[in-house]
Amino acid sequence: MSKPIHVLNGPNLNRLGKREPEIYGKTTLAEVEEICREAAGPEEIVFRQTNSEAQLIDWIHEAIEESSALLINPAAFTFYSMAVMDALKMYPHPMIEFHISNVHKREKMYHESLVSPVATAVMAGTGARGYGHAVRILREMVEDAAA
């Protein structure tokens, strides 16, 4: 794999470990980054978080050219940002939409993702440890595409 896997996190995920631990657990974003780096093995990871929709879109545009795969937790942008969805439509490599909680067990407003129809795969409800599984799956997808 010559290009890194990009892991992009949307709004409020910088508060992981403190924000609603009964929903999101006690794992911090720094610990999530460690989980991702460990799962990537020798492969490079670009790991980022922003509370800004514009910044997230810029990072998606960058990932189009500079990554081999994308793991994205768009957080609240999942459910209302057509701009994030439009940026993700341009992403040509394997992409997993990721959510720490099972959004389908939550309030109705969390049931309609704008991202799911453009993602390669969707993972939800596995907790923070699921990030590691998603990174390993993306590595396999990239390897399969190269074979």
C-alpha cells in the first residue's frame, strides 16, 4: 500500500471519553488514534478530527488524491450535510462510514444517513474498538483491489 489510510472524524468527537460516555464509551480520541495506528501495522495513517464542516470537506478532497482508503465518522454531518455527501461521492477508493454507537437504536433523527449510499461499507455500534476493525478491513479492501 503506497498511500496512507485517512481516518477523518467530525464534530464533537474531540470530546470522546467525556461526552455521553453511556453512549460513546470512555475511550478518548487519542486512544482511538492509537487503536487505528496499531491496526494499520506498517501502513501509514492520517488521523484527523474537526468541528468544521468546511475543514472536513477540504480533508475529503485531499484524501481523494492522497489516500488509499478512507474511514470517516462524519458524526452529526452524517444526517444533514449534503456538502459532505457530495465530497464523498468523488472519493474513488474503499470508504467505510463509521459510527461508535448503533445509530439505528437511537432517536429517529439518527436513522437517515446521507453518507451510507456513497460509502463502500457502513459500521455502527461496535464502540471505539470498531475503528481498529474498520482499519483492518480497509487494508484488506485495498489489497484485494490491487490483486
